[in-house]
Amino acid sequence: MDRIVILTGAGLSAESGLGTFRDVGGLWTKYDLEEVATPQGFARNPALVHEFYNARRANCRGATPNPAHTALARLQAALPDRVTLVTQNVDDLLERAGAALVIHMHGELTRALCGACGHRWAAPDVMGVDAPCPACGTASTRPDIVWFGEMPYHMEQIDTALAQADLFVAIGTSGNVYPAAGFVQEAGFAGARTLELNLEASATSGLFDEARLGPASQLVPEWVDEVLRGR
Ligand code: OAD
């Protein structure tokens, strides 16, 4: 049985109108990531960090899944025991496209996390510094997002899936942020074939067995059709 592990990045949601990070006009060209995406930045100015993620939550609410999200949901529904969907994205567009199980290694905009007791709950649309944790009452609410310098979520589950993969596919990610950027090698060492689907060559393109260049909304449905024809 062929097992497929799929890693997605910001390029998957680009055509839904959610900005990527490192492309021209990307989020990290407009905001200082040290200020809005590190624990130190949050300690210095929590209001600024909340403002940044409140805006991203609003953008996400206004966006709709594109054909690439829909195709991945269709693939997972057709092959539920064979497809592991891992995303670096904090949006919920894969879920809204119908994907049943998405591993969010960098957290989720729709979740809140208490910095004091670790309790998690559904994020309100607008989060502020004074919001108390519903479990312990402390006002140290933060978005449940993995910031730079923090450990990504679900790594054990992801490493197990990579070790068992026959095919690893990276979609719409620039290959700049580890550990996700290292998954291609991890899967390759474990014997998987590796495929990149991206608008342009990523930082790790040379590590893949095959790279296809183009917009995700076109490449992903084509590839999914190909997999489902050959199953
Ligand atoms: P990047 O912004 O680094 O890369 C996006 C990639 O998507 C680029 O390689 C683009 O060429 C590609 N791309 C853009 N539009 C596309 C389209 N329509 N179809 C296909 N590909 C397209 O985003 P990520 O690699 O996801 O982490 O960034 C990884 C992490 O860095 C993010 O999860 C975030 C960020 O800092 C945190 O905030 C912790």
C-alpha cells in the first residue's frame, strides 16, 4: 500500500488571497518577524502581536478554499488510510475544503492558548491582552501559533509518517524554515519518492526527485487526478 505524506505551505493558500511570507510583498517584507512572531516580541509588545494575528484571522475568515485545497481534501477522502496532510499554514482552508484530518505543525489561527497554564480553546475573532484564560483566569492569552524559537507541534506523529512514506509531496513552501524544510531529506532517506509542486524552484528544489512548477490551483488537482487514476 502506497503511503503519501503531503506538506503544504503558504503557496497553497496564495490564490485564496492569503499572503505568503517571503515572496515580493509577502508578510515578512511588511512586518518584522522578530516583533510579531517570536516569544520575545510578544513579551515586549503583546498588543502589537495580537493586532497582527487579529488581522490575519479576519483575512482568513474572508478567504475561501481554492481548487488546490479542494483537491487535497478529495484525495484524503478517497484514500483516508494512506494520506497524511501536514501543513505549516495557520489558516483553516483545508478543513473548510472538507479535509478530515490536518496536522497543523505551526498552530492554528482559530485556537487560543494560555501562556500560564497551557489550556487551549476556540479563539475569539478579536483577541486582546486582557482576555482571561477560561481555565485559570490569568490574562496571558496568546494565539496558538508556533513562533520562531518554539518547538513545532506533532513532530513525533510527523516523523513516524515520514519514516513510513512511499511518496512525499511538498506544495507551496519555500523550504526556508526547519524542521519542515528537512522533511524531503527525512522522507528520501526512508526510501520515499519526493515531489515538489511550487510556483517557482524553492530553496530545497534540488533535493526532490521531481519538481513541477506552476500555480497550486492547477498543479495540485492535476497531480491528485494522476494519483487517483493510478491507485
Ligand atoms: P513562504 O512565503 O516562505 O513560501 C511560499 C512559497 O509558495 C514560495 O516558494 C512561493 O514560490 C510559493 N508560491 C506562491 N504562490 C504560489 C501558488 N499560487 N502556487 C504554488 N506555490 C506558490 O511560505 P512557507 O514556506 O509556508 O511560520 O513559510 C514557512 C513558514 O515561515 C510559515 O509557516 C511561517 C513563516 O514564518 C511561522 O510563522 C512560524
